Amino acid sequence: MIRHMSPEHRYTDTAACAGFLAERLGPDLRVAAPLGLGKPHELLNALYRLTAEDPTRSLTLYTALSLTRPRPSAGLEARFLEPFLQRHFGPDAVDPQYALDQARGTLAANVAVHEFYMQSGALLRSGSAQRNYISQNYTHVARDLVPQDIQLLVQLVARRETAEGVRYSLSCNPDLTLDFLERMREAGKPRPLCVAVVHPQLPWLGGHAAVAEDFFDVELAPSALGPLFALPRQPVDLAEHALGMHASALVKDGGCLQIGIGALSDALVAALLLRQQNNVQWRRALVALDPRGCTHALAARMGGLMPLRQGLYGASEMVMDGFMHLQRGGVLKRRAWDELELEQKAASTRLPLDAPGGHYLRGAFFLGSRELYEWLAATEAEDPGAIDMCAVSNVNQLYGDHQALAALQRRGARFFNTCMMATLLGSAVSDGLEDGHVVSGVGGQYNFVAMAHELADGRSVLLLRSTRMGRSGVETNIRWNYGYTTIPRHLRDVYVTEYGVADLRGKSDSECIEAMLAISDARFLDALCAEAKSHGKLAADFQIPEAWRKHRPEYLREAMQPLQAKGLFGLFPFGSDFDATEQRLLPALGWLKNATPTWRGRWQLLRALAKPGAPVPDEAALLARMGLAQPRTLSERLQQRLMQAALRRDSAAD
């Protein structure tokens, strides 16, 4: 095994490096690569090609979250998205070829890809992905990799020349690399060949993420690499903003925050910033959404209504854009120290708030926008150590010799995660379907739920929309029962929908059912209530309060409209990667997408086509952006008419 790097093991040519690795390690490669951003796509593609072209070879890859650019469907979706994707990701973007082939069902026969977390919904129809998925808690992955005889670990890194010599930063992915190599050492197993692929755009982060030159055996520094994968910023609709408002009242000043990714998390961040920076408007909005005072009562008990004077400490498996916005907005500022005595002083307020050192954000991996990557680099340069990227075992669990310190750092913890569905009895469905198909993966959700129950004042808060659009129309996301669960009902804690908060901890089954009914969409209350009664879990004489009957989208819009008119609850609270024309097209395209799956929607669409109304301002420019200004084929003429109907539907209603 190579232990000290020498010039012959430094490469600038990816193909040459792949050839060396294939020759050195033999015909049956067993490779580990980080989840998400830290995968070196070009090197993995070269190894994949070598294997696919030679039936005497094999490749087994252990990884997660293989990021690929969206592949829009043909028609209007492609007309809208393809120019945007080309602009956003750039012409030099590189996808992992194995992931593209796996999604298409054309993965090379001598290649196996095992993932413990997948892009949400991306591989539901991939037989090989579904068969080779490994269901694991994030913190168990390093342990479970040890018996797999991994020969090769490849990872994107940042590189820095220092007075002491070359240093590398694991940057976006110290999460499993550090834990895995330590587990291999403890097991007395040979260390895999470790390859550092230097990416010039990757932010340098020190602390636990910084390693010495001899940590890696081979360096690959290509003259050209594709840009870092950057997530487009997502829209946040009114229901999601309402949910974020309820959730933001559960956050305790001076506490600890874990948040994931997606529109629900963005809504929570936006609401926390409103609470901090415009507390009067935030309170008015909360009153409008919580006229019965249920969320206010929970805020008094577990959260708060005032601005966050002490601020929050972030301890999250994933560092995403929301933490950047919270730090800039004066919310993420409570520092933690990795010395028990200092942390005890901080907890007892005997340590000055402006004491030097410490960190206000700890994470295991990061993924987000280009702005996030620039912020991380700038923060490290201006305030070294303020952001600590480290092993996932130091973020997602309390166990080990750091337990007392970790528990103290996470005082007042609120672990926010999302789920797809929940049951009336408090189980959560977050990553899979009852037929066994995997949507994404457990990731760290169980870890955070378990930690919340172990910490004296920690709470697990699961966020979900009360409904979704299904094949037959609107469906409830709160069910009586479901044939698969991610979080069992004995770990039930707090759920939040756009209609409020359900605190289930320590409650009886009937109390849990009532609490979940109270945050359900009114269109499904009677059926849910009847089913609970039929199973003897709800008293036969229970009556649905009339106030719950107003849990409908139209009442929610009515409550939020005056606040929206004042500039609150915008569709893109943190800016948009879409230009102004594209933002005007989004509502029309969204309406068309929601209309086509159901008979009622298709009937509305036919009515809009028959009576499309008057042209909207700049309609010609909107059609031109879609490439439909001058349709030439029957298909293009139909698409033009669909777009006109969708754009004009408001004027047609008037």
C-alpha cells in the first residue's frame, strides 16, 4: 500500500489515473465514494467506462445521493426547463454516467451500485437501484462498509500549500470518510487506496475537515473539471409558508437547530428571519394563522414568540443555504466549544457572548447553491473555525466519549425534518412506499428523532403538507394506517402541517388521533374520524369541532392574503435562479401540471381552451421564451394554445 505520496502518484490526466488504479487494484474493483457533492464524477466515469468495455472486469460502488441534472419530460416541461438547465448548470457540467444508466435501466451488467440514500423519487423505476439499495441509518454506514473489502476511496478535496507543506480539506464530505477509515483501522483491516481529486471551486474548510498530505495516496488534479453541482433555489407556496410560521414558534432562544433541505425547510428559515427581524409582523401573521391560539400555547411551553436574542447553534447533518441566511440575519450566532469546561461556562452565561473561538455551525456534509459555497469559503477566511465540518458520528448521535459535551452543545435542540405521510397514531413515512419501493432513504432522520428523545429538552419536529396531488385528485397525507413506516409510533413527538402543530409526546392513542385530526385538511376529516372510531381508537361520541372545518386552502389563502399584500410570503423568499420571464411562466405551467392528472382538472383545461380570455401583457415574450411564438407543427400549435389558456385563465374567469 502506498503510504507517502511521490510525484509518480500525482496525476493531471483523469484517464491515466483511472488506468493506474485499474492496473494496481486488479479486475474486480470495490469502490467507496462520498454522498452528494464530494463524488469525483470524471474519475468515476473513467472507471465505469473501463469496466463496461471489458467483460472480464467488475465494479462495485458504495455511495449515496448520486446527483444528476434534471431530465425534463418532452413537451412544455422540456421547452421551459432545458434552456434554464443549460444556463444554471453550465455547458461543462458532468453527470455520473452510472447514475444516468441506472435510471434508464441500462447499467452495465458487470457494475453494481449500492446506495443508502437516493435523489428523492429519481430511481423508483430502476430495478437495479431498488434491488441494490441498502437501508441504513447514516451513522451505521461506516460500520457496515468495513466487511465489504473496499479497495479504493475517491473524493473531491480542496488543496492548499502551507509553510508545513501540502494540506487537503475534505470540505463538503468529512462525514463518512473519517468514520470509515477509523473503523477500518480499529478492525485491523488494510486501509483502502485513497485518492484526492482536487477541485479548484471547492471551499477550503479547516478544523476536523483538514488533513495532512499523507492522508491520501494518490492526487488527481485535472486541468479542467466540471463545475460543482449547485441546487436551484426552490419556490415556496402559501401552504408551505404557513407551515413554516407554525414551526418557527417552536424554536427556543439559545437552542440548537437541525434542518434539512427543500421548500418546507426554506419556509421555516424565512419564518425564523421574520420572527427575528420584524417581530410585530411575524406575530400578526401567527395570529392570523392560529386564531384559536393552539400554536401560541405550544410556543409558550417549548418555543417562543420573541426575537432570538441569544441566537441559535446549528448542528445539522447537512449544511444548506438556510444556515447561511440565518447567520446573515443574526439568528445563527450562539457559539459552542469543544471543551466541556468552556461549554459549561457558556451554558451558565459565565462566558461572555463575544468570547473568541468556538463554532456556531457544525455539519457532516454540505450541498446547496453557488452562493452557499462562496459564503463557506469567505466565512472560513474571515472567521476560521466558525463552521466545523466533521464526521457524521459527531453530528448525528450522542454516543461515545463526547456524549456529555454533545448533549450540552445541543441544549434546547429542535430537530426539524420532513416526511411524506403520517398516521393518526403518530408513525411517519419518510423514505419508502408500502410496496417496498424506496423513494429516498432513511438518512439521518431516525438519528435525530432518537436524539430528541434522549436530550432533556430536545424535540423532534416532522414537517409535512396535509395533502398532495395524486392520480385521482387531492389526497390526504395523514392516514389512518400505512403499510410502511420510517419512524415508529412509539417515537412520535411533534408534527406540523400548514394548519398547525400536533404535540404527541406522552399522549394516549386517542389524544394523538385528535391532535392529528386537528392539523388535517377538512376535506378528509369525516373519513379519518370514522375509520379511527371503527377500530375503537376514538370515542364513539367524539365530534369534530367546527373550527377544524376551516382547514381548507381557500381559508388559508384568505388568512394570508392581507399579509401577502404587504410583501410577506413571496414565492422565492431567498431569490430565484429563474429570470423574470420564467417566473411569470411558472404559475401557468404549474396549473397545467396539476390539471392534467384528474378528470376535474382536464374539464377545467377544456373550458380554458374553449374560452381562453384576453391576451395577458407581454404574452408574445412569454410564448417566445417557450419557443412557441411561431408554431410550425400541429404539436407546437396545441402547446401554444395550452400555454395561452393557462396564461389567460385569470382574465377568462374575470
